Amino acid sequence: MAARSLWNGAIRFGLVNVPIKVYGAASSKQIRFRELHVKDAATLEHRRVCSKEDKEVPYDEVVRGYETSPGRYVVLTKDEIQAPARERGKTIDLEDFVPSHQIDPLYYDTPYWLGPQKGAEDAYAVLMAALEKTGLVGIGRFALRTREQLVALHAVDGALRIETMRFHDEVVDEDGLDLPQPAKKVSDKEAKMADALVSSLATEFDPTEYEDTYREHVLEVVEAKAQGRQIVAPEAAPEDGSTDLMALLEQSVSGAGKTKKPKAKARKAKASA
């Protein structure tokens, strides 16, 4: 079944409009649990209770407010909240084109694929070719789910993709953090051993080699308990209390090949054998 678009609109740069469709490029596989009553395993409900009257409030009596000072709120209607997004319309307005290497990955959030609407294939291809040739990334804005989003437009593997971005005041500057400072200069020997360790683990990046082993383990436990089997939780691995950095580096280098974890494909092949 073909994926359905999440948003239809157009990319605008200069006087050019490229009608597009937006598709989700990521799907969360996070395990979610429900809260249950321990006595009868019934699901729990969360109700809206007025903190002043201590009684449940029906949904049609719920409004949204912004706290301007402790205990003081300005109430906004749904239309007032959505108005700024509606004013932007169904257009991704590209304001600038910048070199991709200048964007810190910290600013990126959620990716979306873009496809051309019917009849816009040529304009879509022209924009993609321009980005591929220049190596630039388009920076713009559009309204998604009632809020304005800053986005970056990329040409990736023969298609266009946008990624929503964090605004600069949403990113924590490292200058304001209490980050540790090295107590001493790294010795040449330590640097060489660390380099040897990193080099011994170097490989080509293949995203299919990295599975969510936590999710796999939890689902195995769920299946086992559903079948009535007794589960014994493993003890936490003991921590190495050694503080001799050079010794730890040397041990790591000598054991890198032996202790390297099997890749996901190898684990799957072994499991199916």
C-alpha cells in the first residue's frame, strides 16, 4: 500500500513554485507500555481534574492558557493559536541557500521526503539538480501541525528531503555548560594507543548493522512471560575499577579483534541457522 502524504503544498524560491507532497521519512519503533492496575490488570485512565474544585472537567470546558507569571494565565482560543501558521499558507518559503557543512547536525530534528505533485515533475527535477550541482542546502519555513517550522532542504539520492530544524535559541551552547577540562596534557604514548584502538574498530558505516537490541530483548521477555515462562533478570555487569588509562588502552587494543561485537547481519544469520 502506497504511503499517504502528510502535507501538500509548494516550495517557493524566488518566483518559482514547485508543488510537492510531504511524506514521513522516519517511523518510531520505541516500545510503549500501558499503565495497569496491579490487582486486576485493567488499564488506567487519566482524567482532567480541576485543581481548584477537585472535580473532573468535561473536554468542552477545557481551554489553553499561557502562564505569564506564577498563577496568571492568558487564555488563547484555538483560532488565535493557529492563526500565525495559517497566515503562512501551504508554502515552504526558501529564504537562503547555504553550504551543508556549515550546519551543525545539532540543529536537525525530523526528516521528511518530498515528492512532486502531478504535473510538477519537471520543476521538482530542476530544483533537485540545482541543489546537487551547487552542493547547497535550502533554508526556509513552513507551517506543520499548527506551528511554524524552520527546515533545511536537501537533494539526497535522486530525491528532495527536508529536515525540520531547531531554532538557535533552542540549542544549548556549550559555553554555558560545566564541561570538564583535562587535568593534564595527553602524552604521545596515550595518543598513539588511542589512535590504534580507534583504527582497529574503524569500518564503513552501514545503518543496517545497528539493531535496537534493547527492544529485541524486551520483546523476547514479553513473549516469554506471555507463554508463562519464569524470567530471571541478569545481574548487572561488574564495572572495572581500574583507573590506569594506559593499561586500559593497551588491553583494549590487544583485545579489540576478540571482543568486537558481532554485526547485526551475522547475529541474524546465526539465529536462523
